[in-house]
Amino acid sequence: MGKFEITKRTNGDYQFNLKAGNGQVILTSQGYSSKAGCENGIDSVKTNSKIDERFERKTSTNGKPYFNLKSSNGQIIGTSEMYESTASRDNGIESVKNNAPSAEVVDLS
């Protein structure tokens, strides 16, 4: 089962990582100035991860595939790691879809 981990960056912002059951990070948020904003971001991931159209499949400038998860207003709420293949990226998307909706939230901040 997956989990969201809330941490604090060195600049004081909060962020979350969604980790799969094996502990691998599968989605990382932007920085939030408040913990409440970070928690709202987690709620948004839980909601939007159920909708395939919210996943934006991209390729970086160095040719590596990755994805963004967007909210209904088009704002990016999470970004994946860089993958070696589009198949690996697509597996990452499926992992977010499977883990996010029921993932527990662990506050490490």
C-alpha cells in the first residue's frame, strides 16, 4: 500500500512524496508555504489520480519520459521521476492510480 510523506524543505516550504508499497517515490509535489496547502495538494492527488486525462505524458529535453498529474484547473499537482522508457513511465502512472486514492498520510515535517 502506498503512502504520502509530508516533509519540510530547507527553505521552509512543505512538500509531499507519494511512495509505492515498495518505498519508491512515484510522485513529488511542488513546494507549499503552509502545511494546509500541502495537505490540500494530497487531497487533489487522491481525487485526480482516478482520472486518466489528468496525467500529462511528457518527454524531457534529454529524451527521458516522465509525467505530470494535473488538477481540474490544469495546475500541476505532482511530477514523476525521469524514466528510461515510455513503458516504465506508463507503469508509474498506473502505480499512482493504484496507490494514491487509499494512501495513508505520514507527516515527517
